[in-house]
Amino acid sequence: MSEPHSEELLAQVASLPGLPGVYRYFDAAGNLLYVGKAIHLKRRVSSYFHKDHGGTRIGHMVSKIARLETTVVRSEAEALLLENNLIKTQHPKYNILFRDDKSYPYLKITGVAARDGRDGEPAQQCFPRISYYRGAVDKRHRYFGPYPSAWAVKESMHLLQKVFRLRTCEDTVFANRTRPCLLYQIKRCTGPCVGMISPEAYALDVRNAEAMLRGETQELLQQLEVRMMEHAERLEYERAAEVRNQITALSHVLHQQAVETADNRDVDILAVKVQGGRACVNLAMVRGGRHLGDRPYFPANLGDAAAVQAGSGDAGTAESARPIECLVLDAFIAQHYTGVAVPPVLIVSHPADRQLLALLTEQTGVRITAVHQPREQRRIWLEMAQKNADIQLARLLAEEGSQQARTRALAEALDLACDNLDELLIECFDISHTSGEATQASCVVFHHHKMQSSEYRRFNIEGITGGDDYAAMRQVLQRRYSRVAEAQREAGGAELTARQPRLPDLVLVDGGKGQVAMAREVFEQLGLDISRIVGVEKGEGRKVGLEELVFADGRDKVYLGHDSAALMLVAQIRDEAHRFAITGMRAARAKVRTGGGRLEEIPGVGPKKRARLLQRFGGVRGVAEASVQDLCSVEGISAALAEEIYRALH
């Protein structure tokens, strides 16, 4: 090891208990290096400090350890849960990291669970609706999924409308309908809003739709055939024809989906591809026997993290040399299925860690098995997933190669002093308003060769003359970089820590000499480096590709050429700043023009009155279009309050 560890740290390691738990390593600056789990904390952690790791990556990581934290838990399953929660929230440098993307969409069936329309229930609850849903689940409703994409949910909704004709309209629309809508006319809804179907018959359609979503298709077809024959025997030929149409539509759907056997109802297919220092895990979902599509995931920290994880034995096996594909697969299974429903069968392209599956089984209470070499239909699914993983990773590598080339070209063209192009930080500002109304400034951020949308910021510009873009630019730059200037003064010339705000390597402003002069004035007042400021001046006729770069430090303007990779990157960042500013400005302008666009902001309109207004007029837009006389007709709305509501929304 390059540097000896402190006696305090080694003593802490020696005093660790022989219990299951989670350990965390930090460097001298307080940055989290690594998170791991152990069934025997003392034995696992001691192995890092008592072995000679030499010049390996794990040895490089161990040499940086300055502080240790541990958490004792009751079982290794709890350690698995805590470990992966910490990895997803703290983003340690030496762990294989999959971004926490649990925002999966669901298909939601609202209302009572097939109660056949009990007396006293609101009409909309007697006729549940199907809808697209994303968010926390509610026990009052039923949810099916998760689905890999919004398209998969909407396609399933389309099938349910086609076969069972369930409603999709909002409750406020449902409650105020007086005649059937277009969906009823094209036979995609049974018209429960105007009494075209009884609650009992509708509830039966809901139960059949749920059976289809659960994959009970063969049983459902048999039941529908029995119902059709019963109607025919009672000479109810119209009803028999309706059931026949359902059978035909359902059979057509099943034929399109190529459903095989009932034991394939809920399956996830995981295919791993590693190439060029990057990896892709392609997740395909089968729910209710239907293949719903797939979704690619790309882990971060692959190189160093895989080496450290394999060398430490944290992959969950006694061998220290598991293939990197297996390490990536194990990391994905552990992080993805922590706190998320996991199907009983996983079809995997590489062997999964048995101990990991046992821990997930213990944690979820569902026996989870992984099939590595599937047959028949499952093999076809895995081959599809593997092909998609190959395609997605090739696309990512091509995009990253192109983006890295653009970053390098820009650094060379502008002679930017940046030792590591991955760390090259660019921020771009744009001002947007309409005739001086709702002025906003946007700041977009670029580093690691891509736009970082989570770091974007919007600034509401106040206290200036409407339409004064120069004053708006002055205000946003002062607000953005005053903390940077303060941090530099406190450091007194020393290097800033990772937690302190730093000045970007390049500050782009959308504009020419005027905007650049204003930015220079702000930077001089704050004592910052004006050579970082570059303006993007539109070319002749404002044509794309003719932009020129204007420098705050007095250098001559530069035209990079319409086919320049550097100009392509500048234009990409500038256009993203413009897009971000425009969307924010439009939202702010709409809010100004509608008095907030929300009834909650109007004094005197509480929850009950708001609910009556929305129900009466079918939504905020309907309330805004109502006259004062119409508003007065709602219970609890006085003439004075109606006038107030009308003024606020106009």
C-alpha cells in the first residue's frame, strides 16, 4: 500500500463484530469510495487491510481509505437491502452503479373491485375505469405491471378497450355526460356514463379484463364460450353476438402475442453485453403471458468497480474471478429488485449468483429461480433480449465516441486547459420572455460528454425593465456565480474541494458582443476569470452552422465552420439552453395569465367549493370558460366570490 493507514482506523477494524452488516469506505476528503455487505463484518473488512493487493485497482482503492463506517443488521438479507439502497442513493465510486430508475408505468383499474354496483356507490365507482398510471400504489385500486414503457401500457389499454370496451374517461367527464361519446360509437366503450350497460354486466367485463391481464386466457375463452351458448339457448342472440365478438377479438390478440404456456405468465428476461469498457443489461418483461417489450440499462463505474468487486469477493461466490458479465448481472439483480416486485422466474444470459437469489427469496417471500439455458419459447425470448442488448450497446458506444470527439474538438479549438476531458464543465445561459412578460433565464450543464439535465436550473428574473435582456443576463450570472467567487476568496488561491462550487471551464451565453460585455462586467466585479466567457453569435440570416464565437477577453471572433465537430457541440448546448428557457417561460406565462391556473390560489375557494366547481364544469378549463352567472349557479358560490374567481382566471 502506498500510504499506511492510521492506527485509529486499524484499531476500528480490529474491534469490528463478527455479525452481518454493511461497511462504507471514505477518502480523506469525505467522498464515499465503496459500499459492501458481509455476513461476518470483521473477517470481510480485515481482508482489505491485511492482504497485499499490490498495484491492482483494489489496492489503489484501499490506499485511499481514510475512514470507515459500519452498520450491523440482523441478517444478510437485510444487509443486501441496505447495501443496495446506499449504492443507489450515495453513488460510491467503486461500486457498479445502475441509476435508480423505478418510475415504471402501470395499468390501473380504479373504483370498487367488481362489487356489481352496490347501492349508494357513486356512479363512477360502480363503473371502474382503466388508465395509465405512474407513482405510488393505492390499495383502493388495482394495478397491473410494471410495464417497460408507456407504449406498452397504452397498447394494453387499447386491447382492453377493443375486447371488453372498458371506459377510460375521467370521473368528472363521466359524471357530466348526457350522451354517448365517440368511443361508444366506434365500439370501444359500452357507454356506462349514460346507462347503456348495467353495473352487473360492466363488473363482469372488468373481471374478465383482469383475468386477461393475469394471463388466465384459456380459462377466460372457455368461460366466454359457455356464456355465448347460454345466451343462444335463451334466444338472446344480440348478447350472444356481443360475446362472440369478444371471443374473436381476444383470440386475435392472443394470436398476435403468440402466448405459449400458462407457466410463462410473469417472467423477466435479462441479457448482458459488455464491450469497449461499457455494459448493457437489457430487461424484457412478460406479464400475464404477454411479451410487453424491453428496456436497456447502462451501469456506471464499470471498470474500477468490477475489478474491486471481483477482488473483494463481494460478488457472492468463493471464486474471485467471475466473468464481468456475471458481476454486472448480479449488481443489476441486487439493485433493480430491491424494493420492487420481482417475478418468480428470471431468464438470464449468464449464471446468476445462487446466494443472491436466496437472499432475494428470503427478502420478498417469493421463491425466485434463474434459468440460464432456457428452451423453446423462453430461448426465443432470451435471444431477442440478447440481440437488443447488442444493438443498444453498439448505439451507446457510437454516440459516446461521437460525443467524446466533439468534446475533444471543442477543447482543442478554444485551447481549453482541461487535463481530463471527462471533467470538462460547460454551462450555457439563455434569456426568454414574450414582450417582457414572465422573463426567465435558463442554465444548462454539460460534462462527462453529455447534457446533465438533473443539474439544469431556471431563474425567475425580477426587478428589471421588461425586455431588457442585458439586465436579465447580469442578474442570472450574479446569482449563479456569486457563491463561486465567495468560495475562491475563502480558499485564498488553494485548490477547491469537491464539495465547493467551481467555475466552469467554459461559460456560453446565447448572444453577441452586448451579452458578452455584460457577462464580462459581472465576472470582473466578482473577480472571476473572464477568459471562460464565450458568446454564441448568430450568423448571417440567423442560419444554423454560421454561428461565430465571441470572446470576453478581447480575442478576435472565431468561425469554426459549418461542419466543425466543435461547432456542433456548441450548437447542441446552445439549443438545449434555448429549449429549456422556452418551456419554462411558457409555463410561467400561462401561470401569470390564468392567475396561477389553479383554483387553490383563489381566496375563499376551499376544497369543497373547488370540488363542486370542477365537478360542475368538468375541470379548470371549464371553470375558466364559465361566466359569472354560471359560477353563481354552483352551490356555495356567492356573487362576490364568482366575480373574484372570474377575475383570477382571466
